[in-house]
Amino acid sequence: MHGSSELITLDDVRKAAIRISGSVVRTPLLPAPWAQRLALKPEGLQATGAFKLRGALNAVAMLAPDARARGVVTHSSGNHAQALAWAARLHGVAATVVMPDAAAPVKVEATRALGAEVVMVPAAERDSRVAELRAQRGLAFISPFDDLDVIAGAGTVGLEIIEDRPDLDTVLVPVGGGGLISGVSTAVKALAPEVRVVAVEPELAADLAESMAAGERVAWDTAATYRTIADGVRLPVVGELTWPHIQAHVDDVVTVGEDAILDAMALITTRSRVVAEPTGALAVAAFLAAPDRFGETAAVVTGGNADPALLARVLTGRTA
């Protein structure tokens, strides 16, 4: 584990890629048939349906033996929950996951099915409940985003993108806590410094846009960020460890509206045959809003764990 003030390096990402290579899918870059200069990175093809498996596997693999013996704990609305449960089961480690009571039932059920203990709490209490569990049981905390081993694992997404398409102009990356874009931007800027890395977040949870404008982390109220349908990015502020990575490597941040998210979700699913949850559609929504702005673009479709009822409404045009 790295010190708290460090930035990860390309070497960290490359080592993570080797560490997790037998357990993750090397997802392709799929040309979008409906947008000439767009390619999709479909991370929903991972075993747990989202990119989060990369970081969780790397972090669990890096645990000291005594930490493995005690078990791990995290908080998550669903995708990191499933990823950590999967990684822990693979390594024979007990996992406890604190989930907000607003989490999609499909994600709660999937996490339990992977063998994790799930503790449901109001969203505002998840940090305090994690702290209680750590104190009571001596569990090792693996953050969904604010952990340098998690960031390095997530960075393998960027490594693969540039290996496949070094000629890109832009990589669009959804942002919640910032773990994915921290890792992706580290890899992209080390391998292809001229490629722009652009963060995408919902207008209803635009804390990073405000933070970048202010030059410091600005926290939003949890009640505000929970208005967005993109449940994977409802965090009130980017992480302490991810923020310096974002400052160092990310070129811009754009925001998208709720209708644009749902439209992109429908388009990805129907035209590219890739299931996208709302958070997974953010990057494509940004591209569709300004297709001439980004040039040759890779959009990270972060996950495909869409609530079935929502997906049915989106695909039939009933989004109300």
C-alpha cells in the first residue's frame, strides 16, 4: 500500500494489470455504429457487470496476510459491493458491505449471492457504520475509490484503451468518487500525453465541476446528489486521494442532464447491444451532446447493472 500523499504511476497500473489479468475481461473498444468517431469500452462485460472488479481484485491481492484473515469491509451502492464480494471470495476473504437503503435491489441481491454480508443503512450513515464495523471487528477497509491499489486496478482500463487506440483525441470517463478517472488519466497521460481525458458527471451531482472551478474539493449535500438517476456517482465529493490525480491529469469536466443520460442508455443498449446502467451511459451522453467537440473518442461504459424495471422503461420510451 502506498503512502497517502503519493500519486500512482504507470508502473503501478502495469503491475496491477499483471496481478488481475487472469480474473478480468480485457474488454474491447467497440466502434459505435451510430457515431463515426466514437468507440465504447464496455466494462459491463466484467464478471460482476462493472469496471469495479479491476480495483477490488488488485486491492484484495495486495492485502497483508493478517488483514486477509480478519476480513474486509466497504460501502457501496452496488458495483464496488459486488466487485469486492467477488474478489474476496476468490481469495478466501470474508467481506462485509454497507449499502445505502436506496440501493437497487438487484445490486443488493447480487452482492449477497456472492457471499458478502450486507448491512443496509440510510445513505448519510454509511461512513459511520463502516467505522463502527472496523472498530468492532478489525476489518480492513477497501474504499470504492479512495485507495491507491483500487485506483491502480481501475487504471488498467486506460492502459487497454491506449494500447488499442493510441490515435485517440479524447477519453471520456464518468466520475463519482474519482477512482476510475484517476487511474485512467494516469495511464493515458503517461502513454499518450496529447490525448485529452475528460470527466463526465450528472448536472444533479456536479461536485467535481464545482471543485475544478474552485481549485479545491467542494462537497455537495447527499440529498442533492441522490436526485440523479446515475446511482454510481451520487457521492457528495471526490476523494482525498483521487483529487490530486484529477488535478494533475484531467483536462476538463462536462455535465449532462437526466434526459440525456436515459437517451444514451437506450441508444447504447439498442444500437450497440451493450447493456448500460445510467452511470455507464454518462460518457456517451456527453459525446452525443457535442460530437464535434471531442474528435476520435473512447467512452468508458462503466457498468451494465441496470435495474430491470428501469431498463424496460427506457427501452420502451417510458422514462417517467
